[in-house]
Amino acid sequence: MKLTTRLSPLRSISACLIISIAFAFRSGAAEEDYSAELPRVPATPASETLQDFQIADGFQIQLIASEPLVTSPVAMEWAADGSLFVCEMRGYSEDRDEGISRISHLVDSNQDGVYDSSTVFADGLLWPTGLFPWDGGLFVGDAPNLYYFRDNDGDGKAEQRDLVLTGFGTSNVQGLLNSFRWGLDNRIHIACSSTGGMLRRPDQPESDAINVRGRDIALDPRTGEFQLTSGAAQHGMCFDDWGRKFVSSNSDHLQQVMYEDRYIGRNPLLQPAPARVSIAEDGPQAEVFRTSPVEPWRIVRTRLRVSGKARGPIEGGGRAAGYFTGATGVTIIRGDAWPDSFRGMAIIGDVGSNLIHRKRMQSDGLKWTGKRVDSNHELVTSTDIWFRPAQFANAPDGSLHIIDVCREVIEHPKSLPAEIKQHLDLTSGRDRGRLYRLIPDNYRHRATPNLRAATDAELVQNLAHPNAWQRETASRLLFKRQSDAVEPLRQMAKESQFPHGRLHALAVLDGLQKLDAETLFPRLSDPHPSVRTFAVRLTEKIEPDATIRSKLIELADDPSIEVRYQLAFTAGSISEFDKTKPLATIIRRDPTDRWMQTAAQSSVANGAGDLLAALLSSPFDQQLAEFVGRLTSQISQQDNPADIRVAIAAVSELSPDDGTFALPILGKLLQTRSRRDSVLHQLAAKGELEDIDQTMNQMLNALERLALDDSASVDARVTAIANLRYASGTQVSNIMPSLIDNRQPIEVQRAAMTTWGRFESNAITETLLNQWSSLSPSLRETASEILFSRPDRLTVLLNKVASGNIPLSEISRSRLQVAAKSSDTSVQELATKLLDASGSKNREEIVQAFQSSLQTQGDAARGSQLFTTHCANCHRLENRGHEIGPNLATVKTRGADFILANVLDPNREVNPQYLNYIALDVDGRTLTGMITDESATSITLQRAESAKDELLRVDMERLQSTGMSIMPEGFEEQFTPQAMADLIAYLMQVK
């Protein structure tokens, strides 16, 4: 690792002062006036900033712009002429309404790679966070609005200011729209972040606004129309060379977007796999290696939080570093100045730790994996806490450009206690800002071309340029001009030796609406799998002839899983395409891949019966059971006579001996037979289901015997119990009481509760309440979920608590708070009375009362047992438990005080990812959990024990946040200070 810095005397004194302050705090020194403990950290002059960097071997960093040319930069894009536009968010973080933010236009007049002039293109902005050049002007995101600015008189300042869209969320200064990117679909893709919004054009009424929560958008720059796309990470979004989409969110620093939202909306009964998944091999809260000192205010804040004098998550004993906390600007290296071995890497900044991290991307089927490159160091770090790398860009010169917001404090203002905040200046740095270039050692700068002056023929040639900026800019210009260079584009698509050229030529032809079957067909056999994948997608845009249709069927056996995946989506978008055979081939090849299942099912909003029959044809692969179950459930709910008759004919071939995997298929198919208006009810009345009913009863009786067989394996019994959900209510009520018994394995008891809880039965309420005192803590959690799911059950439970038959202390206060908001007035009144009776517990006082745990010697072995009993429902460590809550593998880096405070006061400062939601379905059930996935057609709620509920939007009556963490309060009633010390000892020693 190459060291390129030294600390100036002033900076060395500051670092020593910080260390001495940290030591004083650990020694217990405390003052009410914290001003003496909060020395301001001076900014490094731009002329000296390069001394503070440590850079991985083989690379250099260069300063290419700084104040006063640029201040508070947060986004940048090059115009087609090679000049640079920069978003200057000078109103960050609390001065939005002052309207002091702006867009600046930077020019490198002598083409030496350093910008030498700047003019203000647009000012008076609030919180601008993204921009993109178009037609001589700029789209600018300034939440809640998206504008189009243009200079029409040549004075360098925009007179034209058109409002394009409005309604973007503004509730979080660190969660605004960002990352404007050009896509292969000839659209500007915009990350809508965690705040989402209700979007509409300015000429539309508010009632026409579209909710973009949980998704991003793709904007047609010509019309202002937009489409919802998958995404919605906090800050940072990019594409790789082939259109794969990657995003970042705080600690979850590297994620992949797995599919396009438009496909999912085609089938309202589809419950899709997650659209956005973490792909960092070392986990979301990966370790990082900061070289900057911990800020004094952060040390003070930690101490105040530990003592209970300030609310919020506690950093580990004054050590706020060591893991991702503020990941931003994920960018895939696509510049030709980089060695081939480095292209395709993911670059992520951490603005809180003053560093730039990189990961090597490796294919792992459909989902990619990011692997750490640097061992015990980072690609770039700085000892200057003012270095805030927020965004990156692949530049026209082939290098990677870095945006440094350059702020003394980057923290969200709501995360700073008032006692500290009054001694800080959150505007410090609004007059500063830096742009850097990261380059390999052998880099030679080249002039930035003026592609605006290029001819169409020259732009076509640039589609095959080895540098991404030239390719995308040429593509954008050809699309904007609606070029007539159709024949050169077709020639490029056919003959270019570079796959990028063939890819972009197809994309531009599509944008010009000049793509034809003759041009597209050869690319379905392209030697590069990503070109084949894109070609398959583009068959949706033309009227495929018989030759293309035949080729698509062949591609169901393509060696590339990404080609097959795209085909599974595309099959449902081509009219009158015989999709059954290719979809069956694709699913049989990857039967358990949840994303492949999603793609295939999205294509059978109609025709699900034919696909089911094809998959059930002999020989039947048991790995297909999950997907076939999803298909049969869809067929039953669609209630289409033709599909149902095809499905019945197919399932009639199932044998009673195949009950373990066949029963869910039969049960889901027949689930609507009780509805008098359903096709199945009519078929049953005619006696056409007798054979299936006989087979199903034989299966149920066999599973009943297995469920009650104490000599069978626990896993087999649990599976049998789960499948008894397809039995009658009477049969279930006869079986389950004997299985909810403390002599049974806990997994068997939980399965019995869960299965029985699905039925409208008064008997389960009575059974659970009678056995309440004998239930283990984790089983009480399961019982609570069942009892709280229906108002009639909950009323009985709350009356038992009110009468003293069940101690009030054994009911989660969090659940009572949810019940107090019930639409059932009797439940609401009972819950409110119990909340009043329980009294308001001061969480800070409870944390303070357990401070002795931090000085008590803990027993890690006992702590391990406590983890299994109390924590493994929602956390996973050492191959035990369920990974629902935050990853605890790196929790020891955050300190014992952090563990203590978050166990006892989980609602201090809740990460939105772990908020508890309430959903009411059409059957009257109340379901709770955190939203782990959200799509056009469904949401997924997850809670303890990895229990999940996938809810279709068509079946959902209401969804609202409780504002509380999924982790309940009240652990102090189950832990003594010694037990807490034991748990902390265990967590601190886990490797």
C-alpha cells in the first residue's frame, strides 16, 4: 500500500487532542458544558489536500477542481461538448429554504484535465441532488421537483425553467432523488431513494399522482412520461456495461436489482422474489479500514447515549469506525484508462469514514457477488475528516472522477443531540468542495471530445468506443437527434468486432423505432451472452417472425442463465407466442431459483394451466413442487374455467404416495371451492372432484399419522403438520391439541400452532391461553402472533390479562401499542386500558439501571445459551438462529454499551429497514412484520423465526407502519444484570 500523505503540525495536534479527549471520556470525566470537549477540526486547504490520502498500490489521485470553482458538490455530469455540470447542494443539511443551492458549469479551457473556469448555470435551488444533460439543457432533481433548465440566449445562465414532475419526497435530507443514469432503454433512470413520493406532472391533479415508494423511475426525456422501475436504495445507483443495475444504502453498501418492475405488474397474483438483494460477500455491515481520527463530537455523543442523556444508537465505546455506516455512490468501473483486470469492479464511498472501497464482481448465477479486493486497507482513505466521497463518475478521459462534498460534519442533523449540535456548525464547508481524478500510475490524460459537434456517422462509430462515456453520450445524442443513420447502425449491429458496439447499435435502433427482425435475428446467436440477452429483450419491441419465434424456443436451453432468465420474462410479452414449452424447459433447468420462478410466473397471467400440465408430466421432479404450488394457487384464484380444467386433469395423475410434495399442489388448487361463485364449487357440485378428493383424503390421513408419530424425524413431522393446513377445520382441531404440548419438540409445537392458527377456530384460542404459562418465550411469541391476528382471539386474550389470569408483564408493550390502534373499538379500549395500567416505562432509566452489566464479568457460555433462547428468533450467529434483524457478526466493533442500549431500548432510533408494519388482509387477519420486499403486486412481511407472509396487493385492505422496531421492548423483565453481562460477553467474543 502506497502512503502519499503526511500530517501537518496543526493536523497532528488535532489528532492528539482527539485521542486525549477520548481517553478522558473513558476515564469518566464529564462536564455539563461540552464546548471544551468539542474542538472544531480545521479544513485542509485545497493546495494541501493530496497529502492526506493513502492510496492502494498502482494508483494516484489528482485534484481537478476545488473552491471557489465548486462548492458542496453532490452530483456531476458532462455535457456532450465535454464541459461539466455540477449540483452544488449548499443548503445541506438544514438550510433548504434559503434557496442558496445551485448548478455550476465548469470548463477545462486548455484541456489539461484541470477545470479552470466556472459559471452559475442555475441558482435559487433548495436541495438539488441529481442532474442529467439533454438537448442543450439539464434535467435537475430538486425535491420535490424535477426541472428542465436551458440557456436559450447564450449567456451561460438558464432562463428556461420548466417543471417536469413534482411530488418527490423531502422528509430525509440524506434520502432524496439521486443518481441520474442513461439506460439502454433510452430513458433517464432516477433513484427515488427511501423517501419515495407521490409523482405527477404539474398539469395533473394530485389524485392522479403515482406512489413510487419502494421503486425508482425511468423518465422519457422527450415527453416527461415515466415508468416505475425496481430499486429504491438510499444514495447511489449505476449500471454496468450490459445494463445490470446496482445500488447502495448506508451499511448495506452493495446491492443488485434483479429484475424490471414492469414485468412483475403483468400478473397481479404473482408473489415475486426480492427485487433488490445484498451481494457483498462480507455482508451489509462489512468491515472497513478508516485512517481518519474519530471526530470529537462523535465521541461525546457516544458517551451521552451510553449514559442515557441522549437518545440514539450507541457507537462502540467511542469507536465509531470499522464498518460501513454511510455507503454512497456505488459505481461500476467502466473507463478505458483502467487496466482490464480492474474494469467491472464496484466502487463505493463511505462519507462517514472518509474512504473509498472496492469490490471485485463475480457471477454467481443470476445474482452477482462482490468480493473485497484490499486486505486490511482500502482503495483510498484520507486522514482528513472533511473528505466526504459521495458520488463517482466514469469520465470522458477514461478515469474515475470523485465528488468530495467536503464538510466538517456530514451527519444527519436529527442524529445530533442538541447539547452537541449547539457547538457545531452544520454549514461548515458550504464554501468548499473538491473534485478528484483517480487514475492508474501509467495514466496519460487525453482531451475530452466535443461529441455535440460530431456527425451522426462519427457518433455511430463511438458506440463501439472502449470508454463508457463516449458510448452512452453517442447513444443519447443519436436518440435525441432521431438520427437517420439507420444503415450505419444496422451495419454496426451486424459487423462490429466489439460486443459493446453491437449492443448500443441495437439500443439506438430501438429508440429510433427502426429495429427490424433482419437486424435482430443474428444477435440472438451473438457470441457474447449479454448481447444475446439484450436481443431477447428487444424481441418484445418488434413483431417477431416465425424464424425469431423458433429461435426463442431454442434459447430456452441457452448455456447462459441470464439469457434463459430474460427469455422467461420476454415469453409473456410476445403476443401469440407458444410460451409453454420454453418456460417449462427453463424452469426444469433451474427449478428452485426463486428469481427464475418469478420470471416464468410473470409470463403466465394467462396460460398458467398449460404450464402446470407441462411441469406435472411424467417424470415429475420434486424440486418443482414449490413453483408448481405457486402456479396452482394462481390458477385457483384466477378462477378461469379453461385453466382449472387443464389443472385438474394434470393433478389427477398424482399418487397418494406423493403426499409430501403433492398435497400443497392439490390444496392450493382447491382453495376456492368453498366460494359459491367459483368454478371449483360448481365442479364439486357436479361430482367432478370426487377422485381428487379421495386422493387428497388418503394423503391427509397419511400425513396425520406422520405428524403424530413420535418416532419420526422432527423435520418430517413439521413438514407433515404444515401440509395439514389443507385438511378440514375439524380434522385439524382433532390433531393439533396433542401436538401443542411441552413434551413435544419445540419445532413441532410451533408448526402445530401456526397451522391451526390459519383456521377460524375458537378452540385454538382456548388451547393457547390454557397452556400459556407452560410455553417457552419463543413459543409465546408465536402464540402472540396468532392471538393478535384476529379481533375475536385478541379480545379473549386481553380480557384474560385484564382479569389477572395472565400477567400483564408477559404481553409485549409493543403489541399492546399496535392493538390500541385497532379498528375494532372493543380491542382498542381494552388495549388502551392495559397500556395505562402498565405505566410508561422510561427506557433511558432502564438502560441506566443496567449499567452495572458493563462492569460485571460475564460468562460467554451462559450468554450463548441466552442468545439461543432470547435472540435467535431474529438474529443469526455461529450457524444458529434466523437472519431477520441486523447482522450481529460485527456487533463487537460497536461495543458493549451499544449492545446494552439497543437490547433495552430498541426504539431509540429505528432504522427504517427494521420498522414494524401492520397489514390487514381481506380475510380479516392482522399480520405484522418488517417489509423485506415490495413489488408492483405484493409485499413480504417477515418476523421472528423467519416467519413470512407474502401478501398480494389485491388481497390487502390496509398497510401502515407502527413507527416502532420489530424488536420488542421489555427484555429487562427477562434479564438480570448478570444475565445481560453474560449475553454481552458472548456477543463480544464471537468471531
